[in-house]
Amino acid sequence: MKLSQDSILQLDLLIQTSLTAGIKKLVIESGKIRGIDEKQSVVIISTDNVPDFGGKQIGINRLDALAARLNLVKNQGAVNIEATEASNKTDISLLDLSSGKTKAQFRCASVEAVKGVPKNIADTLVWEIKISNKELPVIAQAIAAMGAEGVTVASKDGKTVSVELVDGNKDIFTTDLTEAPAWIGAGTAQSSFCKKYPAKIFVSLLKEALKTTDVLSLQLGEGGIFSFKVNGFDFYVLPVTN
């Protein structure tokens, strides 16, 4: 089966965006994308911009290898992709990538072999937080300056959002976001929240998302999971416990 050019573009964008989040394994089903990084800190579960494999599903365990081969072929010109159906008639077993005289193959995994990828994220969204492309560079520079592995997003009063970094010597950097958080949950608004996230991956995703907008809206769940769109895909960043 030959993929349409739209599906090839969607697949390429999905691969590049997922790698930004450190995700190297994906499941693409009819109408749904699922993936998770090795540290289980970032998840993609999206029903938008799903590449069409003719109703078949595909499992990918080596997303970085597929990206390298796709980029190699892309450098030669327009890309064509042929998808070969597996013997079980539900999975795709092989992708043939080509451009002119240049060809590369990628052997896919069965969906059953791609372990640990969640089917859903269960967290009730209660806060909306906005960050601008003028605020993020300060946070990114602070991560490098502080050498911090985690970034804490907090509000003591439900009116101001602060971003905090702590280095190995317990030195603290903090900055407040311009916009106040908005309560989007049911019932009375909570008075505060405080959650910590993996700094580099979180900021890398925010950077990618802010390439196409001046202000990014993030939804925060009761359990601390951040949800936001990156290049049209739904990503979830999970809080860390230490």
C-alpha cells in the first residue's frame, strides 16, 4: 500500500515532534496515536493528524532509526513510502522509503510487541496556564545556568503562577508568569498547586509548541499532568515525585 503525501507529511511531523519529547516508541492505530518515552515522563495520545495506513495499525520501537532513514531519503527529494501488510492482516510489517534511486527499509514491530504504551490518560483538567514565547527563553536559560533537572510550576494563591528551579546546592531561581491561571474545573477553585516536571524535556516541548504561536495554553490536571498541543498532536507531561 502506498501512503498518500498527506500521510507521509503527517508521519514525518509526528516522528520529529515525538523525538523532541524523547519518545522512541509509538503505536499508530486507525484514528489514534500513542507513545511514551523510556522514563515514562512524556506521553502522546492524539486523535488529530493521524497518518493513514489504510486502516492497518503499526508499531514502532526504534523511532530514532526510522527518523534517520527518513531524513536520509528526504535529502534526495520527494519521499514515497510503501507499507507492507503483516501476515496477521492487521499490522504493518515493513516500510519501504524511496526517493528516485535512493531506497531504505524499516522493519516495524507488531503492536503487541510495543510494551508499556498507555491507551488513555486519566486526569481531570482543572487549571489553564499560559506561557508566552517571551517568557520561555528566560526559563530555558535558567535551566542551563542552574543545572537543574526538574522545574517546579506552582501557585500559592491561585492568582499567580511561579516557575522554580533548584540546583544541587539548594540555590533557587524563580520567576512569575505574566498571566494568572484560570480555573477550568468543576466546583470551587482550588487555592493552590505545586508540581515538579523533568526540566529539559518539558522545556523542549514548550519550545517546539511556541514556534507556531506567541502564547501557549497548557491544561493542568488534578493529578498534576500537563496537557498541551505540539504541532497539532496532544502531549502529556507527567510530574516527577522527587
